[in-house]
Amino acid sequence: SPARHLFDNFVLRHTFSPVSLMMAFASIIVGGVLDAFPKLRFAILEGGTGWVPYVAERMQERCSLLPHWAPAMRQTPLDYVRGDQLYYSMEPDELTASMTAQVVGEDRLVIGSDYAHWDSSSPESVRIVLGRDDLSEELKRKILSDNPARLYKV
């Protein structure tokens, strides 16, 4: 993470650790990796999902204004973000999960527990998702079962 070298405070390092994930996500899209390898799927894990709509919207705008800087792309950034090659793990108590589902589509979110890390919600991850009132029962089923099964082909 670039944050490791920019901050000497653990809270700040940890807060900004997903920045490298955001950069990789955008590079995969703008670099044309998804078109070059149409059967390849990516799971964007351990960074939450609230940032995905923000980065996707910024990529969408910049690519529409500067298409010559993204010649490898055959679709718009939002098309890729919503496409069947990308999945995103949401934290069980993540406030922005329902908004992210609206942007990327309900079939793109999977559960993330951060199991074995000091800040993990495991073993309560499933219970937390099931107890949420901002997610429909259908979306909860997709996050906890249908989407992970499709992602991992089980």
C-alpha cells in the first residue's frame, strides 16, 4: 500500500490501505485487461465497496473526455464495473453496501468477513448481513450465497 510509506500512524495507514486496490481496479479496466482476457474474473477483496461508485464515476467521466488515453477499452468504465467479470466483497456492516449494489448491480456483491484479521467481524459476518434492514432479502441471499457460488463456480 502506498499509505504504508506516507503515514507513520497505524490508523491512517489502515484507513488508506485500499488505495492500491483502487489503483489496480482502475488499471485493469482502463488497461483493457477484461477485453484481452474475457473469461478472466476478478474479485476485488478486502477494501470494502463504498469507493467503487466514486472511482467508477471518475473513470467514466475522464474516459469520456479523454478517450485517447484509454484506447484498449471497448466499453465504458461503468459497463465493465457492472459486467460479469468483476465481483466486489462488501464488509458486513458497510454503510454504503446498498448504494454500491445500485451502481454495480446486485449480482456483483459477495460477503467479506476479513476472517482471521484483528478487525474481522467473523464469526458474526452472516448474522450481521441477515440483520440489516437496508438490504432486501433477495440481495442478502445473493451476497451470502448466489453471487459467491457463481464467482467461485461451486
